[in-house]
Amino acid sequence: MVSFRSLIVGVALTAAHVMAVFTPAQLADGIDQLASKAQALQPIANSITLINAPLIVIGLGPFPVYCPSSTVP
């Protein structure tokens, strides 16, 4: 079983490596892109209701199902 402490240490070490690889401008751009993508998802998230949430889980909801192993586009 993985302890919480080892998980935090692993995340910290990974974050330190990522910070060393990217420049501050690249990190800021990445955060800006992530924020804009999150804002674009807000209307979609607001459309999820108590009725269609279980349908989404089983793949029958209002959103297309993505299956990377499928050959259908």
C-alpha cells in the first residue's frame, strides 16, 4: 500500500523535475491554456443533471463515447 507521505514526496520530485525542464514563460502559457480549456468545459459540466449523469457513466448520455481502440472515427 502506498502511504500518503510517499505519494507527496513523489509528486514533489516530479514537480521539481517539471519546473527544471520548462521555462517560467512556458509554465505560464500552459496554465493559461489549462484555464481557458477549463472555462470552455464549464457549460458542458453545467448540462450534466441528476438524470443524465448515470447515463454518461455507462456510455448512453448526451456526450459521444471516446474509445481509442475503435476504428470508427
